[in-house]
Amino acid sequence: MKKNRGRTGRRRRRKHLQGFTDGVNCSHKLEYIKLKKWLKERGFEDRNLRPAEFWETGRGLMATKALQAGDVIISLPEKCLLTTDTVLSSCLGGYIEKWKPPVSPLLALCTFLIAEKHTGEKSPWKPYLDVLPKTYTCPACLDHDVINLLPKPLKKKAQEQKMMIQELFRSSKAFFSSLQPLFAESTGSIFNYSALEWAWCTINTRTIYMKHPHRECFSLEPDVYALAPYLDLLNHSPNVQVKAAFNEQTRSYEIRTNSQCKQYQEVFICYGPHDNQRLLLEYGFVAMDNPHSSVYVSADTLLKYFSPLDKQRKAKVAILKDHDFLENLTFGWDGPSWRLLTALKVLSLGADEFACWRRTLLGDVTSARNEQQALDTAAKICQFLIEETQHVLVQISQLKRDKENLKTHLALVEMLRSEDLKILQKSAEILCNLNLAT
């Protein structure tokens, strides 16, 4: 019979578990045991990290001991990396070398992933393939209804991403057919669209940057990809800094932290100072309270607030276009960006001020009227975007009730739009204070 441990025992146990409240240790799971064994055979030893499941970020890596600034988080030997060298030394190598016109390094890696996944048990890369996500949440994989709920500039990029994968699939069919001698089944059924989409997303979301010299058997696109098993379990945080590079002396890919990390906490790296639209586009996730986040103002939205009767309107738009002031116009946590205000000032120039457009582009004050009109218009645009975002959030709530199968994808867009709303409300507040001050 078990002894009743009483309150003291429970308190002690709770204290012991306190460190694990953020993450649940997963290193006992078979797929991670096999992956660690496979990596050890390739010379990788690690005592700093263990796989875990985290409440906010999903699976990631937990620190087994406190990490200090300057510590090496992970050092992954070259033998563990999956690059175009890996592809060329496989049975695909000869086919790639013979194929004309040459395939891109990206397509070579996609082909290798699809082929190895199909090989299954016999693939030497099986322990790594088994821990890769089965599905992705990049915009290319999102349902048409979900893509329609994205902010305009991101929606356009999402559609471009989808079309790019479709074009890659269309243009690669003949190359895939040439690999038929390697397979008992038809290459059409192995290298289908969903297999290519999965492989493309794996490479786009998980590769580390590693430059390789150009080889004749590949097209001229840069060969800069390497898949890094285990290392790619590290999640992104905009609030940490790391140094990541291939160490020529140790022939390993190393990541050093510039931040501290407590024992049993999730270890983060930073993929770059990306806003949430870029994170969703490239990696399929959104970071809450992201200091780099912005809400983009499309040229169409901007121009809605200026009269078509303005005789100089056409010339002003041409000036903004020539000087690249119709792109990357944003609202951020600190209000409207300098670029957005400058574009608004140029569009607000009176007929008697138009000759000063060069000075306006450089940031000079043309007149108090011009400054005020730019601020007023910024406030109107901000209010329009707030209302539009609120409207989309209502649509998302309705769709979440009606379309159970889209819940995960809708939750992602909801996070993005909620973060946008916070930024716009903060910007509106800043503009209100600026107007009071003037």
C-alpha cells in the first residue's frame, strides 16, 4: 500500500516540478532516443539541451543547465548536416549531374527529401525524417478562405508563394520522370504536388544559411541551404541574440548565445529582426509582443485619402515611386514610420509648395499646414485599418465556429490580426497625443 505523502511531500514534489512548468521533458520519446543515437554515430554529443514540449511554442529545446552569455548552445558536426553534397553523393547524384538544364540546389534538396521519405525504413536519414513536421502552416499551405483574411500586402506575397511552388512543380515534372529507374512505383505518385509542397516548406522553414561553392551540375541560384537535425528544434524569440556560423576549425555549425538562460527554461535563438508578417510568410508562425512588428499600408489605401482632382497628384505619385516611397510604409509600436509620414507630406504638398518636394523627401519641414495635414491623414488611415482589422477578427470568430478543419490556420491569422490591432491602437494613441501637442 502506498504511503500518504501528506502536504509536505506534495509541496516538495511541486517545488521539484516548478522548473518544468514551462516545458515537459520529451527526451524519453522513442523518436528522440533514435535521433540522439543517430547523431551520436555522426559525432554529435550534447549535454546542454533536451527536447521538450512547451505551452506557448510547442516543441523546442530545454536547457539542462544554466547557460551564460558566450556559451556554445550547440555544435553540430558537418556529418550531421544535410546539404547538396549529401544529395550528390546519394543515388540521385548521377541523375542530377546528367540533367539539362541544370536543376536548382533547392529542387535537388526537395527531391532528396521526397525520395528518402518514400524509401522509409531503409533510408539512412529516417531518424531525422521521423521528427520533421508532417504538415506546415506557411501561407502556401493555407486554405484559400484563410489567405483571404490576411492583410493585403501579406495576402499578395502568400499568393506569390503558392504560385512559385506550383511553377516549381510544373517545371520539375520531366526531371522527376527521369528518376524512374530508381523506383518500383511510378514517379508521378511519389513526386506529387503535396510531397513537393511538404519538402519545399521543410527547406524554407528549417534550413540554416551555409554558403557552398557553385557547381556546374546546378543552376545559378545560390547554394546556401543546410538542414540541421536537432538544432532545428530551437525556436525563435525576437528578444535574444545569438552568433551562428560554420566553424572551419571544428568543421561544425555552432550557435553561441549572447543572453543568459536558466536551467529548465526553453533555449531560444533569433532568426533575425523580422516582423510578424515575415515570420508567418517564411516560417509559418507569429511571435506575440514582437518588438519588430509593423502594420503595412498599401499604396491603394494611402492614395484613397488624396483627391484625384489635385493637378499634381500624378507627379507626386511618380516622385514617390521613383524614390521607393510607396513600399514599406508602416505603423509600429512607436507610431507611424518616418517613411509613411514622408510619403503623406509629399502627397499633402500645396500647389505653391510642390517645388519643395526634394526637401520634403529629405525630412525638412515645408509648412505647419503640411505637417498637420500629414498627421491628420495618418490618423484617418490608422482608424480605417483598426476598423478593417476588427471586422476581419469578427469574420475569423465566425469561421472558427463553422469550419472545424481550418481552426489551426484561423488561430494563426487571428494571432497576427490581434497583434496588428494592438499596434494600430498604440499608433492611434500616439497620433492623438501628437495632434494635441501641435
